[in-house]
Amino acid sequence: MLQFLPPRTAGQAVTIDGYLVPRVEVSEDAATGRWIVTYDGRFGIVAEDLEELRRWLWLLAQVQAVGEGYSCHGKNSVYRPNPHQVEVMQIGAIQIKDIQEG
């Protein structure tokens, strides 16, 4: 599962299957529908649509992890501490009903 944190903001962090992809930020160009991926704040890649982004972002996460000397990105990565094994969840606002006892 691909998830962007926080939702709908420029420079969103990205997770794959609940694990943060370090040094990768994603933003959507609302005018064209294209997705801009920025790696390490220096390199940009443009995906034509969300499906294209899903296809190769997983590979980018794996290549990055292996290139840094880790076994892989995500749950099965074996070394600690490991920036490729940071599990995250989305944090958002919830509505709480104020019920008074009486």
C-alpha cells in the first residue's frame, strides 16, 4: 500500500506498506495531475500518474536501501538501527462527541 503523509500537502513523506521511505518527498501538480518525486531534496523525477508512481517508487525504495548497505526496505530489513525499517501510521483529527452525564 502506498501512502502519502500528511495528506494533500506539498513535499509529503511517502510510505510503502506502512514503512517510511527516507529522503523521498512527493507532491502532486494539481494543474497537470503529474506527481513530482524529490529525492534527498536535490533530484526530481516526474511521474505521469499515480499508477506509474506506484510501479517504480517501490523499486526506488529497494535500490536506496540496498545501496546504503541494508538488505531491503521495509519489514524484512535486518540491520538496526535502520532508516529503511521505520514503521509509521497516519495521524489525523477525529471528532469526539461531548456527552455530559446527568
